[in-house]
Amino acid sequence: MARQIWSGSLSFGLVNVPVGLVSATEQKDVSFHQREAETNARIRYKRVAEGTDREVDYKNIVKGYELPGDKFVTLTQEEVDAASLGRSRSLEITDFVDLAEIDPVYYEKTYYLSPREESAHEAYALLRDAMEQTGLAGVGSFVMRGKEYLAVIRPWKQVLVLQTLLFADEVRDPEDVVGDLPAARKSTSREMKAAVNLIEQLATPWKPEKYEDTYRERLLGIVKDKAKGREISLEEVEPEESNVVDLMDALRRSVEEAKSGRAGPGQAKKAGSKSGASKRSATDAAAKKSGRGSSASGGGRRKSATVGALSKQELYERATKLGIDGRSNMSRAQLQKAVEKAS
């Protein structure tokens, strides 16, 4: 069992669920110690008072907040804890939202919420299953390790997942930090159609186990080779050419490579690709005949991917055109399912 890093009470309405928080992920970066090159002695850091060589004990360290004019206000840990207003042991769900409306830029870290005792199982399962049925996620805030966190709680694989979020003022406006950005391109341009075609050729179901940390594996291989006294060959890799002279030609060749890469050496995949293309053509023709042509599905892009990218208002407008009843009371997830089914 993983060690709980926070314990408290998760509440929605008048229902309280005693829960514990454990980290859902683990970093597997290769960790190095700093050592002196000549002696191989371990490099360590000490807390030393500025201007002296005197090491300071941790219990004698206070927190200092810098003010204008090189002034500081110091606070003890007790004074810092006073700002939590008793919320260091409570996490109240104040709102339920459509998870698809939260942009991934706001996500920070993922945890699992577990019931702390057997008596909490019923309430825990009730909240988990109710959110699963409605397609909504809970939003609340709590204090952990001297910091307030905004969090979203959602069901996943029989567990409640808590993901900490950045507050709105912590997300930078791209126009403030990126500089000049290109204007939106016309969807009717040749380049746009070619780019969409390339993306569709590379589209695949999400399988996280497909992606491996090849850098870590190579680095550990170098460590093992050096430990065995083997010579390490240091090869310089030439940077790839990034200057695209002919955009259309680059897109065309990319599509061709994607097609050949997916088909592979065998002919079965090629035949399957042709069969799939024929089926898509027939589906597109049927969609056009029923009045749901390329304009409704994003210029010929796959329907499910396009619908998933729409906002709730856009889904509502499409549901209206499709004559779906009860749309005003539907969540975004319910609207999406209804639109996909009707399309």
C-alpha cells in the first residue's frame, strides 16, 4: 500500500466521506548524485546563514516574505497554518462540471482518493457511481502542506481520482508570453486539406503503454556499459533540417509516408486501408444524402473526433439541428453522446 500524504473528509452536500490521498503517478527519471570530479566525494548542501559558515538547525528557520524596499516579514509555521481556516482536513465539492470543459493546461498532478475506513465504503461508492452515471466531475478546494489547491474529482477504474488544478491567475495568457501568433488559416486552402489528411492518416486509439521512455532506457544502458568497463561511443547527431521550402510538397510526402508506414510490408493492411476508405466514402455519401455532409462533420474529418472537440454551445446548436429532445437539460457529455448517435 502507498503511503497517504493527506487524510481528511470529502463532502458533497451533507454527505461526508473519510478519505486518504495517495499519489497516482511516480517519476522514473534517472537520478544522479553530484560528486567531486577528482575525489568522487559526494556533494551535499547545508543550510548556512548568509555571511557566515554557521549551519542553521531546521527548527530555527522561519519563512520570510519579501516586500518592496528590501523589507521582509517573517512568519512562523503556526502563523502560516492559521491561513488555512481549518480546511487542512476537509475537501468540499462545491460544483459539478463537465470534465471536457476543463482545458488540460489547468491540470497539475494526479492522486487517488481512497476510503479511510470500511464504514465509508457505501458513501464513497455512491459518489463514484453517481458521477459515473451523470458524466460530471466534482470541483472543490483543500489545503495540503501549507498550500491551497483547487481540485477536480472524477471516477476512474473503481477509484475516485483527484487532480489538482492551477488557479485561473496562474495560467499565462499566450498573447502575453508567446508574442506574435499566426492568424487562423482558411479551412478551404489546399494546405489545410492536406494537413487534415495527414492528421487523419496518423490518427490512432490512445494506448499509453505504446509510448516508452527511450531516453531513460538508453541512459541506463550507458550506465550499465560504463559499470562493466566498456567504452562509450559519443556520437554527434546532426540537427534535422527545419526549413520547409515547399509546404504542399512536404505535406504530400508526409501523407505518403504515413500511408506506407501504416500499411507495412504486408499487403493485408493495404487491402484493409482500401476497404476502410471505401466504407468511409460510402458513409460520407450517405451522410451527404441525409443532409449531414462535410460541413456538419468538419470538412470530412472523422465524426467522433470532431464532435469531441466542440464546445457545449456548439453541441447544443448541432443537437437543435438534429432535433434531439431534452437537450436543454443535458450535460455536455450527454449532448456529445446524443449528437454522435444521431449523426
